[in-house]
Amino acid sequence: MITEIFNLAVNEATADAPFQISAVRSRLATVQDALAEAFAKGADIESLVATRSAVIDHLLISLWHQLTDHQWQEHALVAVGGYGRGELHPHSDIDILILLRQEPTSAQQEVIQHFFTSLWDLKLDVGHSVRTLDECVTLADQEITVATNLMESRLLCGNSPLFNEMNRRTCRDQIWPGEAFFQAKCEEQRDRYTKYNDTAFNLEPNIKEGPGGLRDIQTIGWVAKRHFDAKTLEELVHHNFLTSDELEDLLTGQCFLWRVRYALHLISGRKEERLLFDHQRKIATRFGYKDSASHLAVELFMKEYYRTITHLQRLNEMLLQLFQEEFFTSNNRQLEPVAVNNRFQNNNDYLEVVHDDIFRRYPFALMEIFLLLSTHPEIKGVRAGTIRLIRSHLHHINQKFRSDLRNTALFIELFKQPYGLTHTLRRMNRYGVLAAYIPEFAKIVGQMQHDLFHVYTVDEHTLRVIRNIRRFTVTKYANEHPLARDILRRLPKPELIYIAALFHDIGKGRGGNHSTIGAAIAAEFCQRHHLSQYDTRLVAWLVEHHLLMSTTAQRKDINDPDVINQFAEKVGDETYLNYLFLITINDIQATGPTIWNSWKESLLTSLFYATEHALRRGLGNKVTQQELISSTKSEVIEGLHLMLGTDQEQVEQLWQNYSDDYFLRYPAAAILWHTPALIAHEKGREQPLVLVRQGKRGGTSIFIHTPVRNGLFADVTAILDQLCLDIVDARILSTGDRWSLDTFIVLESDGNPITLPHRTAEIRSRIEEMLRGEITPPASFCRAISRQMKSFNIRTTVSFTQDEEHHRTIMEVVTSDRPGLLSRIGRTLAEHEITITSAKIATLGERVEDTFFITDHLGVALSATPRLENLRKTLIAAIHN
């Protein structure tokens, strides 16, 4: 119906010369709107893309006939690429080839120019080429992309013998024979995967070019069509290359991605292949997804998207491997398969079943095959035919299978192998075995959290945690984290850390506390797999508390002995501490490529050693604050005497106005750095002192000694923000004679410490100029908010709790990350005569979770409810100003 309306419209618009651009453009817009309306009503996507292609066919042919005469009968108008396949989305490129018998005359060149100019005037996205037959053949022989485009060409009108001749001269018997074409396309796909970081789980994936996207389906089709000289995917079933189920999977996946792509083009109004955050939410709404108790609508949509592309990527991998095996078999001398056991054999370094009935007769072989892969490192992988058999026999993995002692023993044995665990688990996930064997794992496959912090789906993140832990056993990664490597070697049962890692996030997406839910699932798994009570408790405890160490390190003052003692009590013993440390650092590293940094490593390492010391001292023999102060002072005095010959009396005279907090909240190494400069500075105390220490591990420390004044925190943070530095920690203290002893720990915006001397000098100079009043801190902040950040709007919350032991109030601020945030908060607190004594800064993608330890100007906690409520409202207003 839509095509008929358009045909009539075009005929009316082009009945009289010249070609009426405005009329045709209007009719084209009408058809585009009609197609969009049909899409919104749920019309079949295959019909929609075919209809648009047919509409464009009619337009091109009509225009071509109007502009050419009988002299053009020797030439041809050809659709190529996606348009050649008859697949056009709202803003897809319309790829056209004008195929010539010989070089065009000047008159013909004018006609060709007029033809394309008319199409551009119609605002069509036209990709065009004008070539002779010989030029087509030469270019196709030289470039695989040209050969691929011509392989899918379709004659629109003109000289069919010429078109057929082009097809004959560019077929597999003339150029790019099957194997060469296959190798070139595999190389093309590898390059494409590399561009997208070899993962389908990008936060804003490219639905066409990314792993598992439409290009993967096309690659299968191109290779198979070239080899079998087929025209459609359906023909590949008749060639026994695809099963009917696999064809259905490919077409179902393609239809889903087509719907997403169609919606993307309509929403963006252009050829957009990136599934940007804002587009994700709009498409989720268009497709009818609704928020649930445990998931946002956009997360449910993206879960279906990630599951689809993961499945397509697995099909692509298996089918291309089938071709690789076929080419290898036909071109290389075959070695006789070597028996591995009664069920499997090694066929040219690939594992395969000895006959197709193995998994039906011996279901436990579905688990056994993966242990064999781990225990035979000479085997490169699984034969494609056997992968296909695994996929088709997954229904045998039922409750009876999961309770079978053979299978539980085989699965646990996997985690005890010295090699291949990561590869084996990844294969189990790709082939669907892991989700079938652990039904709870199936629920996290493809599950994504809609934020900038969690870069990977939950299943991908989980496997990356295990991979990261395994890296500590590999010699070439020995220098990445020597402490973690040493701890892993000391674990009494390393398999338990891998099992805990497998389950640490398995409770996500179920509503409630995922750690508690996951602990129950892990405990049931351990019991079913006959682990001891001790091992079961350890694994369940690790799952339940896998966030404890990172939360303590990043949100509490780990220089406070009370914090260390409380953490040590929760951990209980050194064995638990060792396991917890390993899962913590690898969990953070596997969250995203930019999440881990040297500052977090420094925090966690410090917390580990402090807790280890507390546990060895004994939970009943806690370090008191006075012991810590005395120990720190003695260490500093001894160090200064050895390094500089500094007199103890001189040091103690400096310290006479310093409170106990200074020696509790700064380690001896930091005080050793401060003290010589402070002693030297006594002679010119009217000037501020700014020290910057280049960070080799952890962050870069900025120490400021200046008279106490209202708004100092706000002014310093404004300058640091202007310098594009990320503040990760702040300690704000004052002496008895009203001098500030403030430290800010900063990183460059890429998460690295500052190492260049000129950068250090710039920071010191700018802060000193501000403290001397030579420059004014910026009142507004010009750093741009990224497009991705703008896509998220975190609800701002400000909450207060009382720390009665330390006579202070703890204020937690959760909001969207934005330039100048700390300065806004600091200025608001200063206006309310509130003192910041410490700050812990945590930025989690687009989300900020900052903790401030505050008192009033007399050093007393804020307890009056009306005052806190007023402060809350004022802060929220200031943050959004």
C-alpha cells in the first residue's frame, strides 16, 4: 500500500520535465512518515526495510529513465552493498554503481552529475561510484570491500548482459577464491573487534560494527555465500552449513537488531549506529519496556540487547570455525585423531566427540569435556561440530544432572587446575553450559547496570574478576601486584577464591541486597558440591562481604585505629583477610578499565597491612590512640635525627600547638615530610607554605600551612578543579594558634598521579598565588560536562549521622559528578560556619558519593535537627545552582 501511494506520487511529480525536486521530496517525506507510523504500530521489520528499498528503487529508476535515452542502453544502474541486498533503514546509505561499458563522454558525465545532484537535492544519503567493467574487476581484485559490495549487487535497470559479465568476472572462480576471501574477512573482523576493545559489552555499543552486531551476521553470510555461491542465508541450510535452528537464531537476532537500528535512525534523524545512553532510554520506552522492582526499563531492554549480540557472536565464532576446519582439512594433510578417552579424541589439536551420540548416552560428558580442555594444554579448542552438539544437548543439564556426584566433582575439579580456568569458564559461558549448570548465573547473563561505573555485563565482569586473580599466577604479570601474588601463593585452598568470585555478584538484579542474596546462593552451591562446613562458610562470607574492604578504605579514615580495629573484628582472622583482599582488588579492577588507580591500590594495601598488624597483635589487645600517637612521634623524631640531625627539642617546640588528631590522622612518613619544611617556615610565617610531593604510588599530596580562615576549603578545591585535578581525599586540621594543616590528595583527570616537575610547580604556584590574594578563586566552573555525564541525572541526597565517639557529624552527599562540586559544598559549609575536618571523595562513574566529617566553628558536632535540615536544603540548592 505504501509503495503504491509513493509510485503514484512520483509518477505525478515526474510526468513533466524538469524533475520536480520539491514535489518528490514532499512525497518522499510522506512515505517516510508512513513507514515510521507503521514501525510504531509494530509492522514487520523485514517488510519495512524491503519497502523502503522498493521505494528508492522506483525513485532511482524513474529519474534514470527521465535523464537518459537509448544511448545509455549499453550501461547499467546497479544497487550495491546493503541496498543491493534490498535492506534500507530510514537513513541508510543508498550505495549505487553506474556500470559503464567504456569511459563516459563529456555529455554522459553531465547526465551522471545531474543524476546524483538530483538525489542529493532530495536529501538522500547516497554513496556512489561510476566505473567501467574493467575498473570494477581491477578494484575488486585489489580491495576485499569492493569485491564484497559487488557480490551483493542488484541490477536496477540497464544492460543486463553487462551486469552479468561483471558478476562473472568478479566471482570466486576469477578473484578472491573461497579460502582467500575467508581469511581476508576474518582479518577484517579481527581489526573491527580490536577497534571496539574485543568486547560486545561497551556502554554505548555500535549495533552495526561492534562484536555481535549486524556486521557479524553479514560476515557469516558473505563467507558462506562466497564459498557456496549462494544468494541468501536460507540457501545455506540446503548446503548443510547452517541448521534450521541456527538460521532461525540468525534471522531472529537480525530482526531484533534491525528494529533497534530503525528506531535509532528515527530518533536521531540521521544514520546513527551508536546506541547512546539517551537513545537507549528512548528505545526502551518505544519498545514497551517498563520499570520493575529490581530493574529500570532501559536495563531490561539492554539485557535483551546484550543477550542477542552475545548469542550472535557465539554463532559467528562457531560458523567461521566450521569454515576454518573445512579449509584446513582440504588444504593440509590430516593427522589421524588420537583418542583422549572413550568419549573424546584429539583431532588436529581440537577436541571432538568420537561419535555424535556421546552427549545423549553420557550426559556427564557435557562437563567432562571442559575438564579435559584444562588438563590437556596442547588442545587449542573444541571442534565446531562438537560445539554444535553441546548447544543442542543443553537440555540434558537438568536438576538430576546438577546433583550427580560425577558432575559436581568434575566442576569443582576445574577450579583446582593450575592452567586454563579462565578460558574454560569462558567457553562454558559461550556454549551456554555455565548458565544451564548454575541457573542463577543464567539470570545475570547480559545484565547491565545503567550507569558509567559498571562497564561490563554482570557475567562478563564476573569472569574478568576470575581472570584477574589468575593473572597473579602467571610469571609475566609478576610485577603487577607483588603483594597479591604472594598472598595467592599462601592461600590454603586457592579454588575457594575462584568460587567466591564466580558468585560474588550473582545476586544482582533480584531486588534487595545482592551480597546477602548471593551468599545464600553460594552456600547452597557449596553444600551441593560437598565442600566442608569451613569452606562453605568462608565462600559465603566472602560473597556477603566482598564490598566491605573497598567501602572501608574509600569511605572511612583508615589512619584511625578505631576504624582498623572495627574492620579487623569483622574480618576475624588473617585467612579471611587474605581472601578478602584478593577478591576486593580484582573486583574493582574488573569493573571498568579506568576504575582502578594507584590511589585505590595504596588505600587497600595500607588497610591490609594495618589490619594484618591488628590481627597479629590480637583482637583483645587493640592499639589505643595514645599508643599510636607515642609510636608515631618517636618514629618521626628518630627519623629526623638520622636524616637531618634535627634536635628533638626543636621538633617538640613545633608540635606544642598541634592536637592529637594530627598524629592520629597522618602516618609517620607524612609527618617526616612536613616537619623540616614547617621548622624552616617558622622564620617567615607571614607567608603560606605549600608542599607538593610527586606520587609514585597512590595520589599526589598537596600540603598547605596557612592561617585559618573561613572558606579555605572552597577556595583550594576551586583552584584544583580549575587545574583539572581530581581530589580523592582531604584532611583539614588546625593548630592551637589558628594555623591550618591541610592535605589534599589529587590525581590527574585520567586517574594517574602527577609525575612531571612542571606540573607540580604549576600546582604549587597557583595555590600560593591564591593564598596570597594575588588571584581570585573562580566563582564559576568552565570545565565541560561530557555528553555521557549529561545523560544521567542522579537524585541529590544529603544525609547526616552522628559520630559521638569523635564528637563530629558525618555528612554524606550523593549526586551527579560535575565541575566545582567540592567548592560549592565547601562554600556553603563556610557560610554556615561549619568546619570540615576530613573528606573522603568517591566518584563512581557519573555518581559521586562523598563523605565529610564536620563540626561547628567550636569543634562540636552538629546535632540540632532544624539546623541540619536547613543545611541539607541549602546544600542541595547550591549543588544544582
